[in-house]
Amino acid sequence: MSIHREIAVNGLWKQNAILAQMLGLCPLLAVSTNVVNAVSLGLATILVMALANLAISSLRAFIPYEIRIPVFILIIAALVTVVDLAFNAWLHDLYLVLGIFIPLIVTNCIVLARVEAYAAKNPVGASTWDGVMMGVGFVWVIGLLGALREVVGSGTLFAGIEMIVPGAQAWQILPEDYPGFLVAILPPGAFFVLALLIAGRNWLDARANERARQRLRQTAAQAAA
Amino acid sequence: MLNNSPFLRKPASVRSVMLRVLAALLPGIALYAWYFGGAVFVQLAVATVAGLAAEAAMLALRRKPVWLFVSDGSALVTAWLVALTVPSIAPWWLTVLGVLIAIVVAKHLYGGLGQNPFNPAMVAFCTLIVAYPQLMSQWPQAGFTDFASQMTAIFGERSLDAIVMATPLDQMRTQLHTAEARATVSGIFGSHATFGNIGGKGWEIIAIGYLLGGLYLLQQRIITWHMPAAFLGTLAAISLAFSLGAPDRFAGPMFHLLTGGAMLGAFFIVTDPVSGTTTPKGKLIFAAGIALITWIIRVFGAYPDGIAFATLLMNLCAPLIDAWTQPPVFGHKHDDKGQA
């Protein structure tokens, strides 16, 4: 497996920031009340992660080991400030909705974890790619979580899309008289749905392992015969 | 005839225990139907079907013997408790949803009978009351037993003004909380059609029905005295203390014991053998804790009855309480703390 492919598989599935490492749960749980909020914050996070990994990987020879964490945080904070101002300028309505969670990307442990674990030790290209793929891994999970909570909780999908695409409409998935399921939108619902997603991932992995073992047994039997 | 030792006794099977628990619920259910109409039977039927279907489906998915475990009746007890804790005129899907939450999520996802750390029926009640606070507080009016309009409420369009009312617990709390009302406990008791003699019209009688069922369970040794006694005793003691101190602000012990789900809780919910404590001393602490939290939620909280939330909170503490209260092994002296 080429290095780039391995990085992609790790980010999207094997070492997925949420489902495997369970990092950055605070924004994940707080913002995933609907798809639009979730994916917007996710995209901002990808941007920060790619740029942070790029910047720190290129500077890694110049950052003294003993004070690397404060330096990392300063660089990340500068990048987040850029993203924060950009949201404020171009997606102001969304900026008001996401509020504190954009600046809080600084404290998202996924960002610092990838910088410390990967970008500080690896070449620039691979590091940037790692930031992107870890970010994409974060986005698909937070997006799925947001979609599930939104459909179950209020029966819609893409509520608030007009903040990004003017004139677009939210999509009514379930019948108009769906009574809603408030728990899904409240904080406990975030934990329930996340737990189900992690259980689903473990189940898929267990099944894949079982199949691999069976294949191995079959090939061994064939070789013996 | 006298028997010689050894006096071996076969432990009761899960099935016979569950059947006797269901039987013990019957007096309460009968009085429920007498005062609030036949809707409760419909809810029980809906819950039974949903409960058995969910149990069978989950057992099949988990590749367990379906008939063996469905026929033990434990799913039925859970389903009935869910049906008795939702308002009897709630729409049918609310009951189905509650039963599914109890059986699928709270029971089987945690590992099935004997493994669940939380009381399944109470998990369902809490989820429902957080998700649908309005539907969960529309209780039928005592004495208004028109079956046809109750059926419309359950299966059809809901236009409920005539038959719905808040529970006595709800009224007591909202009226005491509204500052401008300057209501007093005795004033509320005197002025309202909801309030019967003690715990609310109809409610107090149902509570006595559950009490009778509970005494039957005690007599059958399905439950021990510890939990009901500690629960009811603590609830009575704390409400007595506060109502003696400020009789206008706090309702007395008789009200708290005979209203809401206190009796159902004391004998059928708190005593759940799976999610509760097991040591004698632990049972006392566990049930007293539930009573204390229940009283606090009832008097100061925002939800109509606190037993469900209190039970879940104490379920969380149950393993710790059990670890603290291990009785000494027979034949060993109760050592001083700190010595092995």
C-alpha cells in the first residue's frame, strides 16, 4: 500500500479521529444538531488541519523540541483566527450559528494530535495529506451524526442551507406531521447516536476480521490438500 | 408431615417470578380502569404486542433461543410497566416507542436480561418525557371514562380539552411555584376537582391497589422488605419534616405516598433485581436515595414525577453501594475498617 493510500485509509476508517481515536468530541457533540452546522464546522476543521500540518511540517526543523506544544498552538491559533474572520466576512449567518465553536477549533484535540503525532515527524507532502484525510474522516462522521440527529429529531435534512446557498430550501424527509423526537437534538441524543455509530463500526470491523480469518483457513486447507 | 433435613428448595424460575409480578400488578390496573376508563387495557395490549415482538426480534438478532427467553415473561413485565407509566390516553405510537426503547436499547443493547445497568422501563419513561413533555403530561380526567373518546385520543385525531388534565403532582408544583398565586397546600387541596381525599381523585385508590400487589409480592418472597420500606419511609420522613416546618409550602407525607408513581415505584420499579443493589444494607441505601431524589425532583424540579430520574441516578450508584456494603463472610468476624 502506498503511503498516501495508507494515510487515506487511516484517516477515513482505521484511525478515524472520532470512531477510533474518539478525539474532538466536544465540538462533535455540540454542533451536530443538523447537517449544515455539522458539515460547515467540519470543513473549517479540515482547512485548519491541512494548513496546520503543512505549516508545522515545514517548520519542524526549526521548532525547539522542549517548547514545541506552545509553538504548535500559536500556529494553529493563527490559522483558526484566519478561518474565523473568513466565516465572519463571507458566511456571516452561519458564523452567528456556529458561534464559539469556530474559535474553539484551536482546542480541538484532533488538530493538535495530528500535528504532534504526524506533522512534527514527517515530510511536508505526507503531513498535509494526513491533515486533509483526518479532516475528511472527521467530516463524514460529524456529517452523518448531524444527518441522523436531524432526520430523527425534526424530520428534515439540510435545515439552514440558505445560510450557505441563498434561496436553497431545507428538505422535508419525513411527513409534515412528524411529531419530532426532541431527545435526538438534545445533548443526550448526540451521545446515543455516536454510541450507535461506534458500535456499528466495531461490528463491521469484527465481521471483516471474521471473513479474513475464514479466507485464511480456506487457503491453508487448500494448501494442505 | 415433618420433613427431615436437608431442606432444599428449588429456586423460583424466572418465569414463575415474572408471572407473579404481573399478577401483582392486576389490582392496581383494575382500579386504574375503574377510575380512568378502559384505555389502560388498550395501552397494555399495545405494549404487550410491541414488547413480545421487540424481544423476539432482538433475541433472533442476537442468535439466542427465542421461545425460551420470550416465554420467561420478563419482557412482558417491562412492557406493562412502560404502559402503566405513560398516560393511558397517550397516542399508541408513544407506548410502542417507549417499549422499543426499553427492550431494544435499555435491555438488549446492554446485554439482555440480567445485564442491564439501568431499569429499562425507567429509561423509556425518561426518554419519552424528555422527548415529548407535552404528550407525557396529558393524563385522563378521573371519572371521565368514555371509552370511545379515549380510543380517539389513542388512535385518532387528538382533541383532548374535555378529557385531559394535569396530575395532582403537577398542579401542586406549578401552583406552589407561581409566585403571584400565593397558593397554599391546603388551599390547593380545597379548591380543586383534581384532588380527592389525599393523593388525587382516583390516584390514591390506584396507589392502594399497587400497595396490595406489593404486599402479595412480599408475601411470596419475590421482593424483600428493604427497598419498599426504605423508599416509602424516606419519602414519608422527608415530606413530613418539611410539611411540619412549612405546611403552606410543602405537601405532607400522605400526599407524596399516595400520588404519582410512589406505590408503583416502591414495589415494582425500585425493586428491580437486575439494576438495583443486592446486599441488605445496600438495598436500604439505594431505595432511600431514590426516595430523596424523587422528593427533590417533585418539589423543586421541572418534571411531573421524579421516580424515573431518581431510579436511573441511583442505578448508576448501585455497584458502588454494593461494594461498600458487602456483608462479612459467614464465620468471619466483622473486622475493623482497614484490616483485611
